[in-house]
Amino acid sequence: MDEQTPVTPSDAPAPQGPTLFDWEFATDPYPAYAWLREHSPVHRTRLPSGVEAWLVTRYADARQALADQRLSKNPAHHAEPAHAKGKTGIPGERKAELMTHLLNIDPPDHTRLRRLVSKAFTPRRVAEFTPRVQELTDHLIDAFAAKGEADLIHEFAFPLPIYAICEMLGVPREDQDDFRDWAGMMIRHGGGPRGGVARSVKQMRTYLGELIHRKRDDLGNDLISDLIRASDHGDHLTEAEATAMAFILLFAGFETTVNLIGNGVHSLFMNPDQRALLQDSLAAGESALLATGIEELLRYDGPVELATWRFATEPLTLGGQEVAAGDPVLVVLAAADRDPDRFADPDTLDLSRTDNQHLGYGHGIHYCLGAPLARLEGQTALATLLTRLPDLELAIPPQELRWRGGLIMRGLRTLPVRFTPRNT
């Protein structure tokens, strides 16, 4: 081809895809996801663990995949050798015999187990828990309000959901700091070596098994007691299932809310006009903008970047790609929720957005069971912070913030802030 020959589309080189899952990507994955949505919406890639998987990035495809029962949650359907299966779930859950929880099973077992625990997260029960969430929120702010500075991740966003879910489960208060330590190990090492997380998982499993034994003789008004009652009254909940259910509710019930609060505050810092609107609304005693605002923060930079693992049980077509039986599929919620084919101005934070059927908590039968509690904690945390510490600001330049590397969750390592000191 000489210099005068025009390049036809068939002659043009294939576009070069973005680098995925390095530290620069973790800081801001959205440009890479935009490229994938346009050029390779169902994209085959090798993950940092070495496992190959499909990434689904468009909203329509993501919604379809989340509801498609040919995509199983059971890792037994993974086509790779057994040694690779340990790379596709929560570190250590297999060795700790914690596999029989809602994130790893399909109907009919999923239907049975979800029915047994769903009553703990009804709007009514969550509403009854509202005063306690407010107490926990105020108590945590009281601890640093007089200092004029804090790390909002480790002093606020992290302990709030840990203590809340511990209380709902019925973990005695004298033991809750142990859970805070184990969960802290998961936060610190979630994007690094899996051994640290696996050790914490083993410790949690041992403790929960012992707690279930103790509670059999002293049932209370808590979720673990409810699981025991279900097991004892013929609902076919084994002790192993009860332990795994308690574990996953703890595991899934804290980091998502840590990131909702942390990412939410960060997004408000980066969008001061939206923050001002929300503070004015709160000062006027209004709640509508807070309610729509939480949904927008979930869409804009939500706590769960990728939905948990799915595995094709048969060959299927997804977004024009042929997916083979046994292939892992990862739905990229963060990419789907910025799809311009579904959301107007998707890269703009608009707290008043009402047409907002985001996928931040999933879709279909695996829709997040704890979403009502997470919304309560997120709304309470943001409203109380912005009301009690109205001049809250980032204490370091935004470019110095570091995001935790990882595959499923998206969250900040730290969030240093400063404000006018206030006596409690």
C-alpha cells in the first residue's frame, strides 16, 4: 500500500485496549470502562490471579447477565482445574467450610436460605434499627469531633457497619472488637496476598461456630438466634449453613457500607456544588435529596465495582460474544452504571437524579439482601457528618489518595479530613 492509498476500515489496526487492574486503573477505572463499553463490551481478559474471565460492561448486557440462571453462582461449574477455583471466591472460605452461603449457591437451595434470612432485612425491621444506627454514628463522631481531624475510613466508615451488623447478628459487645480486627485484616489485605484474609476468615468461622453453640442455650432477638430457630423447626438449615450464612452477612455487610460512605464523601468533596445542595437541603429539614442522593452516589462511584463470580452452565451468547460452558463471567457494575445508553450525562454527579435504576446492589434473585440496612447506614452517616461537621474538607490533595486494589470492591485506603473542632 503506497502513501496515497486510503486506509479502509478493514485495513485499520484493531484499537489497543486499556491496561486493566493496575494501580493507575484502580485510581480511576472509568475511562477504561468507557473504552470497553464502546469497543469490547463483553471482554475476555486474564485477571491478576491468572484466571481468565469475561467482563460485561454495558448496562443492558449486565442486567441480562445478573438475571440469567444459566450463569450459576456455584464455583463447581468453573471449567478450570480445581486449584484455580480457590482464586475465584472469598479467600479461605473453601478450607474453612464456608461455601454454602448465598453468594455461592443457586435455586432451590438459594431460595430456601434467602427466605430464612430475608425477614431480618425487611423495611420494618431496618426501621426499628434506625435509632441504634444514629447512636452508633454519633458515638463515632463524638470520638474525633474535638480533634479537628480524622481518617474517615478507619475512624468512622469502617467501624459503623461492623458494629451495626454485629448487633443485628447478636454478637456480644465484648466480642465485637475482635470482629473489627478481623474485618480490618480484610480491608488492609483485600487487594494483596490472600493469606491474611484467609486467616481472618478462619478466625471468624471458628468464633461463629462457637457462638451458635452458645446461643442454642440462650436464644435472643437477633439474626443468629433466628437461624438457629429455623434449623430447629424443620426448615432444613444445617449447622454448617447457619455458620456460613452468619459469616457472609458479616463479610458482605460491612465492606460495602465502608465504601458507600467513603466513596460518597469523596464524591461530594469532588463535586462541591452538589454537596452544597445537599447541605442546604439537610439544613432545611428536608429528606428527599438525601434519599435520591444515596442512590446517585451508589450509581456514580459505588462500593461494589464488579458483581461476584458467575459461571456459565451451558454455552450462551452474551452481548454478541459466545461464552463457553464453564467460563467465569464478571458483571462490571461500575461500568454498567455509567452507560450513556441508559443514564443521561452518566459521568455527572446529580443528587436529584430520579430515573436511576442503577445496578449498585445487583439485580435478580441475587439482589443484595442487606441493601435496606446499607442505605440506612449511608444516609445516616452522610447526613450526620454534613450537619455536625459542616466545614468538613479533605486534608490532603486529592491526587494523594490511594484506592485499595482488588477485584470486587472499590474503596479508599484512607480518607484524611479536617474541620473546625467541636465539643460533643
